[in-house]
Amino acid sequence: MRLRVTGVLLALALSGCATAKATGPLIAPPVTPPLPPVVQPVVPPPTVSPFAALAGWDAEDHLAAFKAFRATCSVARDPAATAVCRKAKQVVSPDEPTARAFLEFNFRPEPVGDTGLLTAYFAPVYEARAKQDDEFSAPVRARPDDLVTSTATDAAAAMEPPRVSQRVDGQLRAYPDRVTIETEGLGAVLAWMRPEELFFLQIQGSGVLTFPNGERQRAAFAAHNGRPFAGIARPMREKSLLKDNETSGDSIRGWLAAHRGEEADAIMRLNPRYVFFSLAPDDDRDPAGAAGVSLPAGRAIAVDASRHDMGELFWIDASAPALSGAFPVYRRLVMALDTGGAIKGEVRADLYMGRGDAAGAEAGRVRHVLRMYRLVPVAPGGS
């Protein structure tokens, strides 16, 4: 009996152990609140300046370019350009960052045509004499009294440059060519020069003459005979007088000097255009171009006036020089301030290098493949 009771008690004890529950308070695990969705801000892509596409723009001397623009921009006639010019003249004490920001804010570059040609010119300083001698045998001539400029009478003709003529017996006729002018001695003699240097003075259009007594006279363009300009570099190459890549200004002038006389005269007379001059005391300033303002050295170009307006801004990108010893590239902001008889076409420019021998040496080696970009004024609020 005792064993039975004990067995019952043991069974109950084991049953209690199997069903017993833990005592004490129940603690629920902490609940982490849901995080709000992450919204990525919309960041607009960085604005790329259109000037970034211009090779060399970052390396440009923007302050020098701005100062040259401000000094000459009054010649522009486009209303938008004149408005930008007024703004430029109001900038006080500009520095490089200010100048760059002004140009990038007020202009937009646009490509011009395809590829063309860059050449260069300069204001020569040559010796001269008041009297003729064996070395100084070429006369600097004034504009003849019988040389007149006719006026176009119809709209089509008005688009062409004025025709230069000679008045003979009350009639207008084409003015004589270089050979006739030299042979007949047309035009008063102002001074005497070495023949090859007079020839280059006529190509450049202006320069300074120095005399043994220290006098300096500015030779300014007065007129030409209306005949087309013809370069002599190509015929000299074709005649094997100079190598293909050795027709720089210095090389041509050196050959003419070494062959002074009938041989050099025959080459120079291949160019029928003849230029007449006026003399005035030299003021030590760069010459004025067709736009009527002094040409800033390295910042002015001559262009085809039938394709471009005076005062327009351009970015020039010139490379692949054809002549030995040339600077490899010319990349800079320039102003259209001059014209030239040989400067024809949309992508054609003649870069003014300055005064004197060093400028002449550099100018004579410039014959580069050219790309041009017009800097178009941006209207207020435009882009």
C-alpha cells in the first residue's frame, strides 16, 4: 500500500514538473521603428562653359585680351557689341579672373566655316635717305594727283571695293600697273629706300622710315593703283629660287637684296599692285588699321571686309605651320581691325605682330592652318 501511494506521489511530482510555467513578469523585446525611405537629392549636371571647347582657352591671357578689346571695341557697329563695349569700359581695375568671367559671360563662341589660312604682318622700320644713291635707289611715292576713286552707281557694284582709276582727258580709266608707274615716275618722291625694303613696305601698308640725322617719319598708306595683289612666294618656289618651306619674309627679302637689279625687279614686278604713301613725324605708336584705331600687337587681324565686320571678336586656333622655324601654334582672342588686298575668304586672317625687326621675323614665318570662332555678344538673360 505504501509503495502504491509513493508511486502515485512520484507520478504527480513528475507531472507537475512537466506542466510548470516560469514565474515573474514577461518583458517584450524592443521594437525598432521603421526608417523613412532615403531620398537622393536631384543634382543638376555641372554647367560646361562653351569656351571649354576652345583649345587653349584655359592658357589664354584673358586680362591682355580684355584690355585689347576694351581699347578698340568702340569701332563695332552692332548694337549688341556696342552694349558689351560700354560694360567693358565700366570695369574698374580688372584682374585675370574678372577679365575671364567678363568674356565668358558676355560672349558665346560659334565656329566659322571649315579650315583656312593664317598669315601675319608687321609695321617695318626701315632706313631711308632724302637723296638717291646706288643703294637707296627706290623712290617712296606720294599719291599722284591724277589718281581718283570712282563711286559705284548701282547696288551690285556697291558691294565691291571702290574702283581706283586715272583721270585722262575727262575720262576714267584703270590706273597703270607697277611697271608703268616705275617707268614713268608717277607720283612725287618723298624719300628713297632700298628696292626690296620698299617692296615689303608696300606689302605691309605702313611703317617707319629712319634717316641718318635721327629723324623718324611714319609712312602711312595713301592709296594704291587698284590692281590685284599677287604674291611672289609661289612663283619663286616654282622657279626653284627658294625651297618650298623657305619662303618666309626674311628669306624672300634676302634673295631680293642678293639679286638687286634687273633680276630682283623682274620678280617684284610680278605683283602689279603699287602702293603710295604719305609721311608724317613718327609718334611711336602702332599704325591704325582700316577700322581707324591703333592696332594692338598680337591682338588685331586683317579680314575680308565682305565676310566680317570691323570690331568683331574671334578666337583663332592656328597650327600645322608650312614654313620652317615658325612658332607651332597661335591660339588667342583677336579683333578684326584691318583689311588687306590678299585677305580673301571667310576663314582667312592676317595677324598683326607689332613693329620692328623681331615682329617682322615672326610675321614672315606665319603660314598656318586656321580655325576661327566668332565671339557673339550674348543678350541680357541669354545663354
